[in-house]
Amino acid sequence: MNTPCARLLIVDDDPINLRLLDGMLSDDYDISVALGGEQALKRVAATPPDLILLDIQMADMDGYEVCKRLKESEHTCDIPVIFVTANGDANEEIKGLELGAVDYITKPFHPLIVKVRLKNHLELKRQRDILNRLSSLDGLTGIANRRFFDKVLVQEWNRTLRSDDEMSLMMIDVDHFKLYNDHYGHIAGDDCLKAISRTLAAALPRSTDLMARFGGEEFVCVLTCTGQQGAANVAEKLRQSVLALGIPHARSEISPTVTVSIGTATARPSINELHPENLLHAADTQLYLAKSSG
């Protein structure tokens, strides 16, 4: 299977320069273009590219301002920006690099140099993306880890606050897991957690929902745009999916197979009254009630 082409966004208000760069790079990359700063920001918001070639001198918004806005957003700050300019002044280059650009190419272009620089920066981005993905995964189960969950919880809270919607959180705990470990051994316990995590993640109805390992035998799930009844429905689906695994648990006090308890909480985020930690605490309280009631 062929590797997908990297996506490049070329930003320049001179159509001649756009055609020149497009002709130079279109055989190797998936190219999109923008004829100014405002159009570039809209293009990036709609389909984030892997790298941006950005002219500095543009009529509607200069490249420095475009780069500044890109670096201020958590959604676009990691996209590499290479400034393209006819100005070879060292101070201008320093300014661009201080704003967060990764490189500076001066006109007239030397095609081989442009291609090599692009290739190098895209490879560096690919390696950073791999490291970022690995750092967000739990080493045992392969699903999202606590660090990534904490980040997503705040992001989703802020997004839901802006949309004036509801969101829900689920805390999930494997019942009597210490007894399982004591009886079957820690290797079997690890295999049990792996099977449960795969099942929980696969049972989520939408790709926008997040399942993460919270720690030990606890998992946590962020449900976007989901009210109380929707969260209850998902929780029951998850509970049944783990039950259907039929993993024997001879020491369980409630079932011959492994089960989970789930606590759910729903909130409509507000600026002054609620915080993400309140939702997490509420879900944890509901989990405790679920476990204490058997």
C-alpha cells in the first residue's frame, strides 16, 4: 500500500509564486494553496496540513501575523512553518524564527534545496508525531493514558462551554481485581486488563469519545455532547460488553466472571460555577456508590 502524500499548504498572494512552487512540489506532495493570510487560516482550520510554506509580504495579513496566530492555537501550534521571502535581512529571519518558524527560504528558489529542506522538516515532524502518540498511550493496555485524559478533559470542557452543550464522564472499575490477581497471578491480571481495555474502547459508539486508563484497574471515559440518559445507555453497553467476555473469576463475591462497576456524571460547563475536576469527582462518587451497592 502506498504511503499517503504529505499535505502542504502554500501561502502567497502572488499567483506566479504559487504556480512556481506548486509545479516544483506537486509530484511529491498533496498541495493546497491560499492567496492571503485570512484564507490560509481558514484552510488550516478546515484541513490542517503537515507543513506550511508561508510568504511574509502579503497585502491582507503578513506572514508574521499568520504564524503568530497559528502558534497561539493548540490545534495548529505544532504545524511546521517555513517562511518564504525575497528579503534576506538577518533580522527579519531572526524575527520569523522567534515566532516559531522552523526554517527560512529566500527567493529566488533553488528547487533541490527547497525539496531537501521540506523532506527534512517533514521527517522531523513525523518523528515528533510518533513520540507524541507514544507518550499519550498507556504502556500495558495500549489505550490513552492518564496524562492524555487530563489534557482531553480540559479541551472538551472548554469546547462544550463554548457550545453551551452537555458532556458526560464515566469512571469504570474492575470488581474485586485484587482478588483476581491473588488467585490467578499478575500475568493473568495484566492479560485481563488488556482484554477489558480493548473491549471498552471498541464498545464506544463514536470516535470523538475517549477511553483511557486512569490507573491500576480503573478506566475513565469522556463522552462528548452527551446527556445523562445517553451516558447511562453507554455505561450499560460497556458493562454488558465486559460481562460478555466471560473471563472466569473464581474469587469474585458477586459473579463467576469478571465484571465492572461504572459511575457516570453529566454537566453543562459554566465559567464560574463548575470546573472539570467537579465532573471527575462526581463520577468517582457515583462509582463508589455503584460498588458499595453491589
